[in-house]
Amino acid sequence: MTINETDSAKEFLNTLAHEVTHIAMHIGEFYKLDYRSEEIPYLVGNIISEMYDSAKEFLCEHCRQINLYNYGKIKIKMKRGS
């Protein structure tokens, strides 16, 4: 998943939550998870936990500005097989 430059850490968090929800929905659909149960919310939590190390530097406004200056784009990486 790639998230383009955002105007603030708040907008980054909103976009991250939005995109993670899409990921969870696709995984849930593939594995036929029950959307009325706790399976999807737990899946969202697990995805966020796996992405935290990559995303944390964009949740702090100061760190986010430094990274945008250095890289120009926010790239979130998730380890495979986690």
C-alpha cells in the first residue's frame, strides 16, 4: 500500500484507517469471514499492528515533515508471513 503526501498527521491517520479497512474487507471476502462478528475488527487491529513500525514516523507531525522532505511519498510496508 502506498499513501501519497497528506496535509497533516491527522489526515494520514484517516487515510491509513480507510485503506486498512479496504484491505480487511478484501481479506474477509476471500476467507468468507462473518462481517457481523469480531473477526474483521480483529483483522484490522492485526494489520495496523503489523504496519505500525512503518507508519509511526508519519503519525508525529514533526517526523512526518522530515520524511516527506526526504522521500516525497509515504510508503507503508508490511512484512509478509506475519
